[in-house]
Amino acid sequence: MNPEQAILQLLGLATRARKITTGEELVVKDVRGNRAKLVIISTDASANTSKKLKDKCTSYNVELHEFGDRYDLGHATGKEARVVLAITDAGFAKKLSGLLNEINRG
């Protein structure tokens, strides 16, 4: 299985375990409250949304990755299109971080 498929499957698992927050405002709230361990933003997010989340994640020291488009992220979480996801569980965040870093290196 390639890393992209593994990431999407892991996002589905995390969703079923209720360890994912979706939506810009809720994700920002989780970042501020130190609940977000990892933030994933779609590659087709607006410049405004990207900048807002990058700035928040930088100031609160939360790892941020760009991955997939809004439909990939939505499909993986069993919803419509999703632009931004926050992983609130350390275990899921660690595994996803490893896979996302593997893709970025490759």
C-alpha cells in the first residue's frame, strides 16, 4: 500500500475514533486550546485559510502538513469536501506525521 492510501485509511480510522476535528473555526479553536497535535490542510485551500492556519500552527507550535485536495480529505473522513483537519490524538498524529514526512521526502 502506498503512503497516500495509508494516510487516507488512517484518517478514516481516526474519524471513527472521534479523534479528528474538521472545519476552519473548530480547528483554530483546537490549536489555541492545545488539543490539536497535527493539522492537515488541503492543497487547494484558499490563500487566506492557508495563511491563517500556518500562522496559528507556527505560533502554537503545532505540526502542519498540506495533503490531498478537499475531496480526498472529505472522502477519507466520510463527509463532503473538507479543507482542514486537526488530529487530536497523539498516537494518530505520530503515525500520520511519519507517513506525511515520508511523502514529502519522496
